Amino acid sequence: MQPLQVEAVAPQDLGPQEWALWDRFVASGRGYESPYFHPAYIRAAGEVTPNAGVAVLRRGGRVEGFLPFQRRQGLVQPLAAPMTDYHGPVARPGAQIDLAEVVAQLDADRFRFSGLRLAAPLGLAAASRPAMTADLSQGYGAYLARRKGLHRRFFKTKARLARALERDHGTVSFSFSREDEGALDWILARKRAQYRRTARHDIFRCGWTEALLRLLVETADADFGPRFAVLRAGDRIVSAEMSLAAGGVCHLWFPAYDLGFARYAPGMLMTLRTLEAFAREGGRVVDFGAGGEPYKAYFADPADSVLQGVVAARASRRTWDGAAAAVTRCAPMLARARESYVRRFDVVAACETTRAGWLKGAAGALKAAASSRGRRPAEGPAGA
């Protein structure tokens, strides 16, 4: 097999031929059924993400695939991390992509990922997590009948809460639209308050992450774009969510709810309306993302798995990872603590591109991770 050649280019420098190949690769691979692999998302992310790039992967002069990424000193991450829930090489069917070789040719130490989709991972030491999806291909009625058969009490309770919300606060209404109409500002204000309340890093403080959301709102593409779900009681918004949709798949993304309405489970009520609305417009799948948060089991089933882990380019540069792994193999408690630190620092590194921002974020992450034991878990994305 001929060696792999890796060329790093800016996303905006990909030409019509490269984008045509991208579309062909996406259409031929089941793992790419996600808005995060749509060219419109990559172009928008490339426009606002600091130090963005696309690795063009060639073998014998033929393009084998593309890997969108962002550079953070010696670390490479998925493009627009931590915003991009699913990521990985967009590759020709059957292509053998050695990510360690890609990272080495990008002159980086390591590549960290949390939602990697890769058809044939080569030598990856990574944890697997199922993506949780709701199948709407037979329509919302068939979907709801299946879920009620599994969780009748849950759905009965949600119907009671919907009636109580309307009785106590006025007519309940719902909208599901491509148009923002102020929903994004409402969501951002409450997400940032949630990050403060739960001692998590404010991913919108750095600026470029919010700029990405606003650019996506302006993106005009018949097959790609945001969706805004808004649930109201009377004239008041009680919950709202920005999702991304492409090719019949809607990925739930940034939900928020008014804490004053928590007793009505407004996030759950909004999710049910979202599923119904997306099915009505012909949607096939609603993706709840990877991870096993308990609330997801009421709405969705495990689907294709994604990977979380790290690929190092050179053994000599793996001192920290190797030492940490040796220690944590002997002490599972240390392994869990290390994973908590790593996740928090990865988010800080992804968002913050100035030294001052990184130092402030890292100090906050260290303090939050050290004091996280005993704190109630962060609020689930579906609300209370």
C-alpha cells in the first residue's frame, strides 16, 4: 500500500472538485448521516473557528478522505470543538486511515475526540458510546405507540404535566421553525446561567462559538439548517432549543428551559413536540447525541456507536498520557478523576485561544473538578 500524504488547507480553500468528492463520500457512508458532516456546517465552522483546517488525505495522488480539525498548540481537535458532537474523517469507502499518521504529518502531538465516527479504526484505544436516536421513518404515530408500549407511565405523566401547565399558565403553544425570532438570545442567556450554576466552563465566553451559531442561522441551504423549537405557556417561553437538521436527520443541540417552570418538565414536553413536528416535515431520525443520560431512554434507542479517546502521533511525546495510564490502571478512582479533568481541560482548550482566557478557564476547570464530588449532576439537556 502506498504511503498516506497529508496536506493541511483552510476549509475555504477546498475547491469544487474536493467538495464534490466530499458529497460522494458522505452519500456512500452510513456513519455520515449527521448535520455535522454536511459541507455547509464545515464551511461555516471554518469561517469562524480559530486555527481551522482540513487535512486532505491522499494515497498515490488519489484523495482518500478529509479530516476537519482545529489546532490548539500541540493538540488537534475536531473542527469547532466542543460544538461538533460527531466528527472524524470523511473518507472513501474502504479507505484505511491511520489517524496517528495523520496527526504526525500535521506536526501535532495528539488528537483528542469525543464523538468519532470511523468505519475502520486502526489501533485506536478508545471508549465506545452509543448514539441515541429516535426512529420516525414510520411517522410520529407509530413512533409514539412504540414508546408508550415501553414507557406507558412516563408518557401518561407527561400528558398530565402538559395539562397542568396549560391550566396554571395559559394556552400552551409550540413552534418549530428555521427562523430565530429571538429564540437564540433566550437560549444563550439560560445556557450561560446554567454553566455558572453547575460550575462548567462557559463555552460562549470566547465569542467564536456564539458567532458560529449566529452564522448557521444565516446559512441558506435547502438541505441543511438550524431548527428552533419553542414551547410557550400564554405569552411566556418556558423552553426552547436550537437543533441542526440535514438530509432527514435532526440533531438536538442546545436546549434551555425556564427554571420557574421546572415542575412541569418543560424540556421533556418540548422534546415530544419537536419529534412530532420533525416527523410532520418528513424527518426520519432525531439524534439525541452519544451518551447514556437516563432521560434519553424514554425517547430513543441505541444506534451506531461513536468513539471517545486520544490518538498520539509519536511515542516520545506520550509521557503524560503514558504515565497517567500506568497510574490509573492501578487505581480506578484516579482514572475517573483524570477523565473528569481531561474532559474539562479539553473544553477549555477548544474554546479559549488566548493565554489569559486559557489560564482563567483552566483555573476554573481545576477548581470545579476538584469540588465536583457531592454536587448534584448538571441539568440534562431535555430539561427537568
